[in-house]
Amino acid sequence: MAREPAPVSPQWREWDGGPELSRSWPSPHADIDVNTAGLRKVGDAIMLEADTAYGYNRDDNKSSALGSYQDMTDSDHAGLLGRIGKFDPPRWDALTALRKTLTGISGFVVGGTHCALEIYNNFGNMIFATSANYAMADSVFDKNISVLRYTVNGAGVRHETWKKKSYVWQEDNISDYDAPTIKAMLNSVEVETMLRKGCACADLATWLTSLQSLVEEHARQLAGAWQGEPAELALDAFRKVHATVRALAYAIGTTGDTIIWLANVIHQRQVDFESVVKLGNWEFDDDLPDWLLPWGGGAHDRARDYLRELNQQLKIAYDMLPAEIEVLLPTTRSDNPKYTDEKDGLKDGSDYWDFMILYTPPFPLLDRDEPAS
């Protein structure tokens, strides 16, 4: 069997209840002089962390405090448990309902993670540009402060909630299923795949916990280096990212725990099937009545009862999953100042300043009218 996750810090387990905005969030220090070196340090660190998270680091001489999350999301979360077996007929409604729910959680958490990282990176870009040419940045803030307000604290904020109740639990009618069919259904579930995906969920929860800590650390640094309304709005943006990342970490961590628990349950059911149902090497005939089965008959009935018991454990797993997942994120866009025209750089006349504060309308993280299959 695949590895189970190494012991994970229980910190994310305390974060149930959605994106709760921190009540002790840093605010700009009163009567401070703007520290452009401090701003540059914060902006540069955030951009490096985002580059590494996306899977590339353009500055090989610098190390990031945040690792890549691409392996966790691309190979193990895309369509989480969309296929955990190769057996198609007959219908297994309980497993299908659980699979659809897990796929919905996966899509929402991965999409929310990407959006949170993108906003975090955008404000890193803005902070870095401000440090490079503070006077020009200040004039851009004066001109576009309404956009910044709208995207950080106004109607432009992305506020979405995924709800488990959109994925209705279904009970199976298995009265016509025979023992060989049920055995094939059980054996179609790939426990190794489930454990691998459960571990990937745990890894992503740990990664999000690290991101949450970095957002909090950079907020404290920013509060000591910048003042005024733009600084307040940047800190408000970090506060929303911080709260959303906490909620996502709890959701995907709980999901990972559930998958690993269920994988072990199903594995034990696979191992015990023969001894409980007493199939032996008997070759079943669809027309053979139960009373002619070996060992006094009843293998079909025992197999159906066995599957019903497993379906109740699938329902327990379904109930263990998060009831809802909420994201609350700014929609501010700020282009990367390090890749502007080399001739202009970040001088007063650079085209970059037209792209330092923009609004990007958010696309829905999931089409909740039709749950993912």
C-alpha cells in the first residue's frame, strides 16, 4: 500500500468555520517614514515565493520560503478521485455521489489556491514597483485609489461558497446484484490511488499553512514600512488572502483525512470479502438459485449485506467532508514590474504605470449549477 502522510502540524485543524478575518491584523504604524528598502524587501520576497510556487524561479541565486504546489495540484488534485477504479457496470450510486463531492472540493480548493496566490503575487508586484519609484507610484495611487478600494473592500471582491448539499447523497438499490458482481465492484477501487491522493491533500494543507504564515509575516513587515490609504488597502488585501488560505487549508486537510480513512476501510473490505461471503472457487450461474450455492447458500445475500455496510461507511465519509468552503479575495491586478521594457524601466514615463492598479472580473471557480462529474 502507498505511504500514509507524515505527521502534519495540527494547526489547520483549528481553522473550521470559513474565512475568519483576523482581529489582530497589523495596521500601518503611525507617523513613520516610508521605508522603500523595506518595501522592496517585501515585494521581492513575495514575487520570489509566487514564482517558486508556480514551479519556476527566475533567480537561481535566491531561495524561496515557499515551495512549489504544482505537483500536488496538477497530478493529484485535478479531478480528485474522478476515477478510483476501472470497473464500470453496474451503478454504484453511493461511490458516485462521494466521487462527485470530492471532485467538487478539489476543483474549488485548487481554484481558490491559485486565485489566492495570484492576488498575493499581484500585491507583491505593486509593492515592489512602489519601492522602485515611490513618487510615481504615489501619483498612480491618487489617480486610481477608487479602483483599489473597489477591488479590495468594495463590490469587486470575489466572494464564493461551495456547498456540499449541491451533491445529493444517493442510496443504492442492489437487490439484483450478485456476489461476483459485488466482489468485482470492491476490487475495482484502487486503494493505492486513494492513499496517494489523500496524502496529496495533506501535503497541500501543509503548503497552505506555510503560505498563511508568510502572508502574516509580510503584513507585519509592510505595516512597519508604509503608511497611508494604499498601505491600509494592501494590508486589508493580505488579511483576506490570509483568511481564505486558512479556510482552504482546513477544507483540503479534512478531505485528505477522510480519503485516507476510507481507503483503509475499503482495503479491509476487499481483504475480508472472501471469508465473510464464502465465495470460494465456485463458478456462479445467473440462473442458479441461492439455495443451491455451496455452504448452504446465501452468498448473494451476504454479499449484498456486505455492500450495504460499506455504503454506510461511504456515507460516514461523505458526512466527514466539509459542508461548505468559502473564499473571500480581492480582484486587484498589478503587472510584474521586473519585466517591463528595459529601456523605460520604472521611470516616470514608463508604460508600466498604466498597469499597476487594474480590476480583473473574477470567473466562477466552479459551475455549481451542474456539479462536476
